Amino acid sequence: MKISAISAYSVELALKEGAYSWGTQSFPSFASTVVVVDTDEGLRGYGEICPLGPGYMPSFAEGARAGMKAIAPQLIGLDPREIDVVSNAMDIALKGHPYAKSGIDMAIWDVAAKAAGVPVTTLLGGCYRDAVKLFRVISRDTPQEMVERLCEYRGEGFEQYQMKVGERLDTDLARMEAVTDAILDSETLAADANTGWRQHEAMRVAHEMADRPLYIEQPCLTYEECLAVRPHLNRPLILDEVMDSRHAIRRGAADGAMDVINLKISRFGGLSGARRARDLCVDLGIAMTIEDTWGGEIATAAIAHLAASTPDGFHFQSSAFHDYHSQPIASGGPVVADGHMSVSTEPGLGVEPAWDLLGAPLFTISS
């Protein structure tokens, strides 16, 4: 079996609630790229990469597409079942830019699993759970609006939440006070600053939120700032944006810098790198939020497979990004119910793109 063509499609993911807001940023939609890998035996694999806007991380939609266009010619003729060979070929074709490789890598896993007649969970090590525990994002808003959203999501069966902060400290403190007052003993809450606080502000949070029932997530921009705040926190610490390599994970474990990491698939170049990072975390005893930067049904399916194949005790929570959108971009995506999402048992990722919605490809690279 050989890769015969790689195509990319553009799709805009509009938000049900009108906008997604964190720190000082807010977007009504996100530009996603759907990747299709064709083979000479008729099997097709699907992937997706959706950066969270251009200003969140060193990634953006047009950059992903340009990177894929540069990589794709080097992959034509390779066997997609040889996942590590294809992954290595992408690294040779383009140094760095892992997010530009993620959609292709995801599609390669989809093809390889379909060729084997098994779901992607099987290739990732096996399925530990049929349904993956989710958290629901409480988008940045007024304290009262955030409490109302919490109650709404609780009514939908969620028990884990991530509230967005990092805009202005005094308002953030009011938000955290209001939401923690409303949280139940059986629920889990993280306050995610998305790098938005200065070190001295994070120190204030450590003092004023010391007895509040919440995790603190990525308070500051740099690893060093977060590490300086760590000894002053009386709450568990999640590191996200600075956990961008296996080296960073090993360093964080050695420094005792965090209790949980947020493992985003595209930050590690796709399922190949994310699987290696996950297994490293298991070896080091670190729990994980498993998700991606953003995406629709295809990216969410990949999240579900990676999370479901993570050993018990190490999966903290995940996101069902497709549940935030107003229009499906694929059928067969995970079904969300009672704060969990299902994992497909169909071969591959278990999704099929909505071709009428995707329209014509941005480009196709073929032999």
C-alpha cells in the first residue's frame, strides 16, 4: 500500500455560544484544515488541524496549510502503515512546525487502523474505557454569567470545568471567588490563565485562592515564572503552553513543576508524537488532560482514541471540541452525554467528512 495523494480542505468552525473567550482574546469561529490521505488501494485517512487563532501559540491556519503543502510531496509513495517511517519523513521534509504535521499524521493513523481493520485505540495500545471523561470550558465573562454557565453545564451532566481567566487580575479574582462558591464537592474546577498573569499577579492568586477548591492552570508565560510560583501554591498546578516537547515534560518532572500537564495533539506533531509524550508521562507518573488546540469531529475523534487508550489513573480529562460548534464537519464523531464522550469501535477514527460542507480542496498533491 502506498500514499497516492494528500489533499487539504478549509472549513470555518462557528461557535454555538457566539464566541470563545480567554485571557484577552475572543473569537466567533476558528479556521480548521481537514486533511485527506489517499492510497493506491482505495483506503482514505482523515485528519484535522485547527490552531486556536493566530495569537495563542506559534501556529496559525495558513501556516499549517503552507507546511502541509511543503511536506506532502515527500510522502507520496510511502506506506502509510509504517507510521514511524512517515513521521520521520515529515521531520526530514520540514524542521520544526509540529502543528503543520499533525493533520497528516492523524490521517496516517486513520489509514493504518483501517488497513488493520481495528479502531485507532488498538494501535495506540488498547482501549481502557468506552467513554472519556470531559471537562466543559466556562468562557471568560462576568462572574455572574460564568456561574450561570456552570449551572447550565452541570445540568448537562458535566462534573469537571475549566474557567477562563487571565484578562485582568482583580476581575479574575472576582470570577474565581464566584465560581468556586458555586462549585460542588463532587466537582472539579481549574482556573486557566492561558499564560495571562505576570509572576507577581500569580503570587497574589496563590495567596488569595489558597483555600479555594480549584486547580491553577498555566498562570504565567514562561516555565521559569510558573516554577517560581509553584512553591507558593496550595493548589494543584497544571502546565499547558510550556509543555511542548518530551524534553519539557522530563524537565518539569525533574523540577517537580506540575501535577498535571495538558497534552495537545498538534503541539507534538500529531498522534505519533502525542503517543510518545503520553507514554513518557505514564512512566513519570504524571496525569494528563488530553486534547488539541481546537477542531471539529475529526480532531475530537483523535482526542477520544488517545484518551481512551491512556492507562487508568493517568487520564484526568479531555475536551469534545465538536460539541462547541454550530455545524458538524464530519459524521461518526464521538457522542457527548453526561459529561463523557463515546469512542468509536469502527476501523480507524470512525469519522467521515461532510463533503458537501468542505467543497473543493485547497490543494491536492499526488504522484
